[in-house]
Amino acid sequence: MDTPDFVTVQTTTDTAAEAEKLASAAVEQQLAACVQVSEVRSYYRWEGETHHDPEFLLTLKTTAASLPGIKMFLSQEHSFDEPELIVQPIIAGGDSYLQWIADSTAPE
């Protein structure tokens, strides 16, 4: 399968303040064209225990070329020991919308 040009990246955090900080920084650093933040409840196992906690889901709209920078950004800026990092391909989209993503994440 060919590597897509455009992707969404998903991560979560446990506070609104951190979600806003990460979202703003990702856009400011041109790692993402847009970051949507939603409040969710996560059910998971961590260190042998089951948890169910409110979290904030960040969905970054970006390019595949930006992934190395996003991975580095999350490893340095995220407060979790093991931050979620899920990448999903955008297999189709409006041409002008995808161009906006490309333009917004291109180095100046």
C-alpha cells in the first residue's frame, strides 16, 4: 500500500490545559494545520489496573512528512510516560482542503 500524503494523528491527555498547550504549539510550530480537542472518557489497563478516566482527545490534521516532527514533539512535550500516538491515513478529501493542510504545515 502506498504511504498517504495526509494523515490524522491522535493522542490524549488528562487535562484541558495540557490539551490546549499541545494543540496550540502543534499549530504554531506548523506540525499540524488544525488540532481538534474533544473531551472523552477512556477505559484502559495500565500497570496491571483497570482505569476509566476523563481525557482530552487531540486529533491533528497534518501531512505524512510531518510525522517525525510530531513524534519528537510529543515525546518531548507530552506529560504521559507513554503518550498515545495513533496515525490514520486520510485516503480522500477536498482538494483545496488538503492543499490548505499542505500549505499550513510546509516550512517557511
